[in-house]
Amino acid sequence: MAEKLKIIALGGLSEIGKNLYVYEFGGDILIVDCGLGFPDDEMYGVDIVIPDFTYLVKNKSKVRAVVLTHGHEDHIGAVPYLLRELNVPIYATPMTAGLVQVKLAEHGLLETTTIQTLSAGETFKVGCFKVEFIHINHSIPGAVALAIKTPVGTIIHTGDFKIDTTPISGGMIDLARFGELGNRGVLALLADSTNVEKSGYSMSERKVGEGFGELFRGCTQRILVTTFASNVHRIQQVINCAVKYGRRVAVTGRSMENILKVATELGCMEIPKGVLMELNQIKSMPPEKVVIITTGSQGETMSALYRIAFSDHRQVEIKPGDRVIISASAIPGNERSVSRVVDELVRRGAEVFYDKYSDLHVSGHAYQEELKMIMALTKPKFFVPLHGEYRHLSAHAKIALQMGVDPKNIVISDIGQVIELTSRSIKRNGSVPSGKVFVDGTGVGDVGAVVLRDRKHLAQDGMIVVIVNLSSEDGSLVSGPDIITRGFIYVKESEEMMRDLKEIVVSALAHCAETNITDFATLKSCVKSDLSNYLYKKTKRNPMILPVITEI
């Protein structure tokens, strides 16, 4: 029986972020991207979410390389965690490689990792796969699509892309190459679905520069601009406007500083001499000569803009009349955080411009007509939508139908599902271990469903600790019960309830003594049950109850 190409998504389907795609043929595995996701409101205390690497670790002898399409966190953020488990080379463009090197250095993995840098148009071979980088437009330099030549045919993996006819740098997407590959025969297209619900074409990044110009022109106050740290083209346009209107630029926020360093070293940004200044210089500059570029476009509590808004930043304080430009749209789920920051900035007298001003942000992802154009050029036999919630994947599949792809040749997959591909057929066949691994501080995977459930319980209803000392001779009460509450009630205001709780504990222990119950597990269970029943009747709440019983 002829071998089949397996395509497995370990992230990036029915979700935005955490992109990781596996191409497997025979004894060779190629990994495309290795990104992280951000926790939702139910993931108390979790810092980031990464894919489950179980399948890759189990098959580590087959893994030949990790290929990265671009340098956004949802495509490279989990690389250090994967390289703790696998020692494999990385292939990326210079900008992406530079950002990955910063991450690996922080994790102490840089010296042991091989990173191969290539430019768009170059090809390389890993195992049975021959991979070509194709230049595309996105909101970060060095983004590429992949043409993966496999024993069963050519696969095009677009990564995140848009069609920008007037990009800030790097030239327009290489549509000609997509057309050439389409004429030679593309077996399958796997394409970005993020903006599939938006009709027409996405706006050019240059449109944002025009919006900046309108806000810089005639402004006599300081200007603060926040955007995604990785949006190098956006930062370049801020600097261009600063130069045009005679301002100097200071940068705050660790990720922004890292990006700026990497981008300038690689020549991805052009900053005239004397434009950048240290943050501590802004106090000695007249306000009409200052621009501050900062992180925090999503209202993140540890970001520079958040700390500035809430007067917790060491060097920058909002002054009445400051003009703040938020050049990003809120990621779904972050709207409340962004609103809180905007409100606080306005409260302190700042003039805030955010995403309701349409010229301050454009997307880096293709709209419907751009998606159709790539499909028309590549003429794929099979189609698999990637990168989006299920509704995005489904809408993209409908576009493929409109473009003439046979409905039998379209597969909407899910995380962990195995797609088997031959030159004549495509089908789902089984699944592999997959899911979400939570990173909390230095712990990776040690926070699971049970821990999250407990954290949610504590967050919603608080906790009660009951401390009792019993005699080791006859089990009688020696001291206590002492009751400590956290996040439930304020003890001094609920003295009557505290007396009731102590009486219930004493009564429960007495009942256990009468029925000759002496093992600690049962004693704790009785105390917990009686307290829980009382508290629910009295307060309609279910705090976590932790009985601590010791023998003296």
C-alpha cells in the first residue's frame, strides 16, 4: 500500500493562536510553526497556553526540523518549550530567527540550537520534504508562505498573510510565484482564515501612516503611541511621522525594546541618527518634541501603557493634554481591559484615539477577495482551512466551494485529528494526543483541570480553614476549633456566624465520637459536610472548606 502524507494540527484550529502543524510522511516529520495562546478568563493564574507535544516527543526520532512562517508569538512563542523536549534545527527568515534567538537566550537554549536563516525565494531539504519560502505581506517583516514538496505532491501553507499593493517595505506579495506553482499543480492549499468573514480587500498599512499624519500635524502636546510590539511596519511609520514633525522618540516596554533592537540590527527598520532618545530624557524636552512608543495596546496589566495610565511607571506620567494613540484593535476578550485603560487615561486628562478611528489600525490578515485570489492562483485539488475559530474555518470552506473545489476535497479538521492525503484522496483517519498545556510561572503542565477548578472555586466563593486539636488518648477536643476565612466573609462583621460555625464543628466531632469514628479522613469529611450544609442554607455560597485536625 502506498504511503500517505499525514497532516496534523496540534493547535491553530477552532482557536486563534497556538499554531502548530505537523507534516508526516514515512519516517520524516516536519513541524510548521510552534506558537502560544493566551489564557481566557477561566484560566486563573495561567500565564500562557502551549500545545501538547506528546505526539512529537513520542516520535522525536522522526522530527527533522521546525519551520517558522513569521515571528508573531502565536507562531513562535512555544519554540523554547518544544526545544526542551526535542533537539531539532529551526529554519526561518532573518527577522523571525532574530526574535527566536532572543527567546532561546532567555531560556538558556541558544547555544544548543541550530538556526538556519533563509530568505524568501530560497529552498531547502529536510528528510523527504523540499521547502520553499514565498514572500508574502503581513504585519511583521520576514513573513513567508511555504511551498512544501512532498512525495505525494506540492502543499502550499500560507501562514498569516494579506495582499498589500503598497507595503511599507519588502515589496508586494509574490503572487507570480503562487501562480507558477498553481500552473505546475498544487495538491493542497492550507490557508489563513482569520478575516474570512470580512468582505472585499484589507487596507494597506500605508493607510495607518496617513492617520498618524493627521494626529501629529499641529499637535503641541506629547504624543504616546501604543501598538503590537511585533508590528515593525507600524513602528516605522510612527518614527517617520516623528521625523517629519520634528519630534524625537523614546521607547518603553521590554518586548518593544527587543523588537526594535532586532529589527534595526537586521536592517528591517530605518531610524535616522539622533531620533531615538533614552526615556529619562523626555522630562528635559518640550512636549511638542516628544513621541513615546509603548507596549500595552491590549490593556495588559503588566504593560508599560497600563502602568503609565495608573501612575505606576517610574519615568512616564500622563499630563493633561497628552495625546495617546492606540494603534491596534482589541483582540476578542480584551475589550474590557482596553476600555479600563482608555477610561483611566481620559480621567487623567489625556486625549485618547483608539480603534473607533478607522485609520489607526489595519489588519495583517487577508479578507475574502484576497483569499479567493490565492485560491484562484494556486488552483488546489484539496483544501484545508487553517488559523481560526470553527466559524472561520467553515466560512472559508464555503469560499472554496464557490471557487470550484469539489466538496469531497475540502476538510475542516480539528486539533489532534489526522488528515491522510494521497495524490488522489483526502480523508480524516484517527487522532493523536493533543490539547492545551498551561504554563504558570516556571511550571509547565503542572496546572491541570483539577487545579483550575480549585482556583475558580476559591475565586468565586473563597475558603474556610478549620483547625482542631484532639487528644491522642481519648480523641476529645483539646483546643479549637479555630476558624480562618479568606475571600468569604469578614470575621469581625460576622461574629454570630463564626460562633455557629464553631458549634457545628464541635457537634460534628461529638457525633463522630459517639459513633466510634476515629480515622481523620472520616472526621474531616463529617466536619466539612456539616459546615457546607449550614453555609449554603445561610449564605447560598459554597466556599472551599479545609479541615485541619491534629492529635496532641
